[in-house]
Amino acid sequence: MQPITQQELADAFNDVYGWNLTYEAVDIQAYTQKRISALGPEFGAIIGGIYEAMYWGDYGVVSDYESIVGRTHQTTSAFLRSHLSV
């Protein structure tokens, strides 16, 4: 399964929950500054760093999920639907 974009994630939530979420890309520095303002310098910088790593694709690793679990990944929409009552 390929990684999904933030827009695709918003679309999945909209589809399953009937919401109207939108995604707006945010500059890495601006996002980090917002997180620092909201969460303080240490935790805000950590969250900003995670956002930057996601932006650059640092978490795009090859998965051996199927060989370990014995099945393919669910789609995001299928996963959300399976947890509607949770």
C-alpha cells in the first residue's frame, strides 16, 4: 500500500463521517512556529520536526506488513468504517 496524502486523508474522513474537512498546505517554518506558540519550545519543535520529516518523505519506508500479518492493508476508508462504533 502506498502512503496517502493529507488531502486523501481528509477525503477519507469526509467520505466516512460525512464531514467537510479541507486540507491546506502549510509552510514548514510557519507550522513549526505555530506549534511552538501553542505547545512551548521543546514539544513544538518536536512536532514541527515530525511535520518536516513527513514532508520530505522520511517515513516512506518499505513495509513487510503483509508477510508479518498475512493480509494486505485496509484502505483508510475501510479502517475508518470499521471503527465507526468505537
